[in-house]
Amino acid sequence: MKKAHVSDPDIRKQAVVRLRKAEGQIRGIEGMVQDDRYCIDILTQVNSVTAALRAVGMGLLDDHVRHCVAESIATGEGDEKIEELMAAVGRFASR
């Protein structure tokens, strides 16, 4: 299994903050559903969580390109990382 890491400490910190906020928002949405709140209000919150998760994903993707992929290309071993990157972008963009 590959070691997971985020090279930029600021990206890591931002991701954790956004993920914690999203976690709280999801709990709030769950409560809204249980309380039978208005559908549009729930959908607005779902959209907000989705945007937060996309921002986390874009930050991680940016970090991966700038560090992992760039390093692999610099050492002449970029082909595998580029394939991995393109697969990740494909998965990320298809949602």
C-alpha cells in the first residue's frame, strides 16, 4: 500500500479544517432530514458540503501535482505518476 501524505503543511491544515466543517454540516443535514425540514433548505446544505469536499479534493490534487508528480518527472519516473494522476482526475471530474 502506498504511503499517503500531503507535502504542503498548509494544504494539510486547510483540508483538515474543511473536512471538520463538512463533518459538522453533514450532522446538521442529518438532523434536518430527521426533523422533516424543507427540501430546498436541505438541498442547499448538501450543495454546501459538496462544495467543501470539492475544495478539499482540488487542494489535494494541486499538492499532488506540484510535489509528487513534479518530483517523479524530475527523476525521470513520471510516466506512472502521470497515469495515476490522469486516472484520479478522471474519477474526480466525473462526479
